[in-house]
Amino acid sequence: MHDVLIKGGTVIDGTGGPGRPADVVIEGERIQAVERLPDAQAARTIDATGLTVTPGFVDMHSHADFVLPGLPTADSKVYQGFTLEVVGNCGASPAPLTDASREEAIDAAGIVLPRLAWDWRSFASYLDRLRTQGTSVNVAPLVGHGAVRILAMGMRAGVPTPPEQAAMEAAVRQAMDEGAIGFSTGLIYPPGVYALADEIVALARAAGRAGGLYASHIRGEGATLLQAIAEAIEVGRRADIRVEVSHLKAAGRPNWPKMAQAIELIEKARAQGLDLSADMYPYPAGSTSLVSLLPDWAHAGGRAALLARLGDATERARLRVALDGPGLASDAGWASIVISACPTHPAYEGRSLADVARARRAAPAETLLDVLREARADADMILFMMSEDNVALGLRQPWVTIGSDGEGRAASGPYATGKPHPRNYGTVPRFLGYYVRQLRLLSLEEAVRRMTSLATTKLGIRDRGVVRAGAFADLVLFDAARIEETSTFEAPHRYPTGIPWVLVNGEPVIAEGRHTGSRPGQVVTGSR
């Protein structure tokens, strides 16, 4: 008598090999057998007839660490089949903290969701919080450059002093010792935007010596895309560390031709021996904080200094000039920038800045500055600035994994506010339903490999990302003919269809299409 028997499905094991009819036997948190077992008996038998059985999917680029302490059931993630969240991306991790850095770290996180307690300090104590309360997903944490920079030198721009640099390197080493799987940067966000390559190389080297990887939201995804990828390659080579380029894209119509060039740069570095790959979300629109439209210098000193600049006539004039020049706003265009969350002005949610500007009878740049001041810089946006052809081109690359770049939501309650990017709910079904089933961009077996073993191998995590005897029983059962995204930009808070079962460490978290409330997730720290 086994614990769980998954019977009658087609197993796609995550390696890229063809699917095959097989039953899956689970004992405790691990898979015991994957073969035809007509006489097997179990305490729980799941009928997988007509379903595809795969490893649980890895969300290679997640910001769920800012949500899990308040929403440990990770509803929008597990409903689409994610069983492992790679968190701490874009240089933003909730730890380490000190009493002095706490408020600046909260401001820098820029998450427009219910506020967390933020009552941890060390990287270890944050992970202990997740372990104690339990989560419905596994968590693999990166330590963020922004967190350690704020810890050492606040939101100050400029080059760190030798003691500050030493303090950052020590913080990275400690986080690695306490469970981080690597180090991340967000080089378009403060305070990461102020860091030069030498600073980043030294910190990445500290992570690499502990067996970690370097994940980077690179310094530019528009006009400076190629230079930014070259910098990531430089860091990888100088620090002797494997590199992940976060949410690969070419932003802004004038920059769309750079996508093919970016891929060529990555291919060349890979051919020269650098362990370099990238992740993508399968959408032509991105999302981030609304303040990211402002120039780098506007953020120096933190939120209080930013709000003071927004209220100063001279500084506002400088900001208007900057917004008319090169940058994220000009890459996207005001009509393609949509406010997705703004608690002080909920009527603006789902409307473009161009539309809001017309309603307010003001220029778009002036409207942006006013809205940010009124919202106390607490607002998010969606930017429609990528080419569908480029999205498809990127997804074809065999070294590209899938990451939602989402925080995790729920279709009701306090985490169902605003009109967030539908990637929070629909990344997996969009990839499998649209790009794989409808467009036939790649085979189902290859698509599964991208979201499973390719990701876990990059992360250095053993015994996950595959369906085989001895591996952890993170599993997804879905109907390949029916899996579908129902979340939209207009109505994002909707779960997908066609995914009736999701198991994490052998325990169902989605059973017959409903969340069980179970929290069997583990903190996964790699195999170094």
C-alpha cells in the first residue's frame, strides 16, 4: 500500500524526452516509481486518464518573497502549476535588514500590496519565517544587491567606500551561508542603478565562491540593451560565476531589431564557455513601479527625497526635461503606459497615462509627476513595449527558461486589488496554451523541459525538475488540449483552466481544481 498513486497518465519527465504512458508512485515526499503498475494500491489514487503528468514548474523569476509572508498559499502561482519560486530577483530581497535600513528597504521594494510585518532581520530569520508558517510552494532565495547596499550605505548614490564595500561583501557571504542560492541585481532600480561594474563583480564573486549564481535585471532593455548584456557577460567572466539575464526583452519599437543582436551576444558568450542563460515571461508587456519612469538622479536619498523633488518647482522642471529625453517613458510612449495599481486613485487603474493626462487636462509628463506626488510614489504600471515576434524569437532559444516576474495574488481578498499584469495568474497556461499548442513554437516536451530541469540545473538544485524515482514529488497534472489562460489585462484576477492537480513534495495543493490550503513547501538552498 503506497501513499499516492497517479494512474493512467502520460508522463513527460522534464528531460525533453518523449511522453510515455506510466503510473507514478509516491512515498512521503518523493517519487518511488515511474512505470506501468496495474496492480499497485495506494491510500490515495489519482486518475490521470487523459492528463499529462510533468514535474512541477519553476518560476525562474519571481517576487513572491514580498507576498508569501502574507499569502503563504501562493494561490495564483500554484493554480498555474508553479511549485518552486525563485525569489530575491532584481536586487530586491526582503533581507538582510537592520533597524537603520528597514524603512529604506521597504520603500525600495515598491510593492503596492498589503504591507508585511518586516519583523525579521537576517536572511536566515526571513527564511525561518517561511518555514515556520509554511508555504504552498517551494522557495529558492537569492540575496538582493539593493538590500545589501541599503544595509551598508542607504540610498546614497556614488561609489562605496572600502568599508562599505567590505560590509556588502560580508553581507552577501553571510546570506549565502544562511541559504541564498545566489546574488541578484536590479540595475535600472535604485540603489542598484548607482553601482559600477567593479562593485557588482566583487559581490558576485563572493556569491560565486559559495556556489551561487548571478541573476541580473540588466542595466537597460531598450537603447542600451546590448551594452547591458555585455556588462552581465563581463561580470560573469570576471567573477567566475554562472549568469542569468532576467526577463530578456528589447523594449521600445526603435529597439526591436536589437533582440536578435542580444541573442547573438549571448550565444557567442556561451560558445566561449560562459554559463549564461536567460528567462522570459511570454507577454509583449512588462510591469514595474511607476516611479521607474523617473531618471536615476531623482531617486537618490530615498522616498522622502524623491517626494521633496516632486514638490519643488525647479526640480519638477528638471524632471519634465528628463522625461522628454531617452528613457523608459520614451521607449514605451505615454499611450502604452497603463497604471495598474494606485491606491489613492483607483479610478486610474487600467487607464493609460495619456488617457489620464487628457482627463486631467495636463501634459503626460506633468500628470505623471502629479500622480506620483499624490500617491506618495506608491503606484505600479504595465508597459506595452515589446514585439510579439521578439517574444516568440526569445522563447525559441533552448537556453531560455520561464519566469512570471509576478508577486503572486489571489482572486479574492486583499491580494485581488488593482489590475496587475495577468502574468501573475497566466504565465504557464499562456506559454503552453498559446505558444506551444496554438502557435506550435516548440514541442510540449521541450516546453516542459524549459520550465523544469533546465531551470533546476541552472540553479544547482538536485532531485527536482524531473519525474523519476528518488526525485521530490513536485508534480503537475494538466490537460494539454484544454490548458488555458483566463486572466486578461482588463480582468486579471482569474485562475486558469485545465490544471486539476498540483502536488508539492508529495502533497496535493490543488486537488480536482481547488486549492487544498496545504502548505508543504520547503526552502530549497541548492546542492553546493
